[in-house]
Amino acid sequence: MSVATFLRFFIMVAVSVLLVGCSNVNRLYLETLRLAFFEDGPSLSFEQVRESKVDFLKVLHGERLPVYMALAYIEDGQDKWVSADHVVVAMDRDKIIRIAGLDVDLQYTDNIESNPLRAADKLSQANWQYHIDVEEHHFGLPVESQWQRGAPQQVTFYDKAFTVIPLTETVSIDMDKPYWAHETSWQNVYWLEQASGQIIYSEQQPTPNSDRMKMTFVSRIARLIKARETN
């Protein structure tokens, strides 16, 4: 068993032990952890998401059907999301910085202290240089991302309208470095909910070799809707 496989197994066992004997809500969490990142994904109702004590992230990964990931824990300000087939996605302020368990794993991202999303509510234009390690592909790969804040727009989740500020991250690989024979670039998108300053939707391609991930922060959206109903 590889170290990465052991760590993923350990995380799942630890989370399961912590939740044994808990409420029906946490049993829903355990069932969610059994869902795979392929085949037929589940469908959680708005009521299930809103009443859950566990945060859910709805993910569309490449051509696969949507699935839900659960927030396992927060460490050093980074969110660790897990899926049923032991996929682990770590995010720093909702920017993917590590992935374990997919066809292409993102092992490491450096210079995260300069992540522009740490001040997303003030972001207008920013430039970020960092390096990534991609399992079995590249190590110390230099990346440059340029950020642009767009004009407010209206979107709808659970039949409720939200005003969001789109943040666009243009990611590019330095062609002068000896990693690529051609230019590689793509765009990641983040929707910042205007009133709360929270990201409620994102589309990210973690590495040049990865499928695109479309992520809806359904638990955050449910809390925002509940706050509206309370006020």
C-alpha cells in the first residue's frame, strides 16, 4: 500500500469513527462518503443540504455525473473535502492546492500565502506566481496566474437569485522553462456572492493534465437563503 493510499484510508477511517453513533444527519454524511466520483451520482434536496450539520460541495468532474463531497476538516485555514472513493481535495480560500485520489493528483502548491483569494473582496487585478507538483507528470512546474474582477451579474440557485462578482484567473505556463514544448493556458472562474463576500461557485482545472472541476458550494448557498428568510 502506497503512502498516499494509506493516508486516504486513514482519513476515511478516522472520520467514520468520529461519526459513529451520531445523528441521522451524520449518517447522511457517512452515506455521502460511500458515493463514488463516477457512475450515478446522488441528488440531495435543498432541505437535506440546509438541515445538514456537514458542509457539502457539489462537484461535476470532467464528463462524469455530479457527486457530493463532504467537508472532513479544516486545518491551517485549508478546507479538506472528501468523496466516497477516497478522493481528497484541499483548498486554500477555495483555490484547489492539492488533490489525492484522481487520475491526475496535484501533490503540492507553493507560495499559497500570496493567493489573491485571501483578499477576494478587494481583488481588482492581481498576479500570482507559484509552483506545482503533478504526480507522474511534473515537479516544480512554474505557474503564473493573472486575476481580473468582473462586473456584477445575476445567477440562480435553488430558484433564488443571487448577485455575484465573477473573478477570472488566467493560468499560464512559462514556455521558457524546460517542462513544455508548447504554450499551456486556461481560465478558472470564481463567483463571489456580493453581499456576503463568499465564493458560491467555481470552475477550476487544477493542473495542465486534469479534467475541469465545476463546484457548487451548496451548503453556503443554503445558509445564505436561510439568512434571507430569517431577516
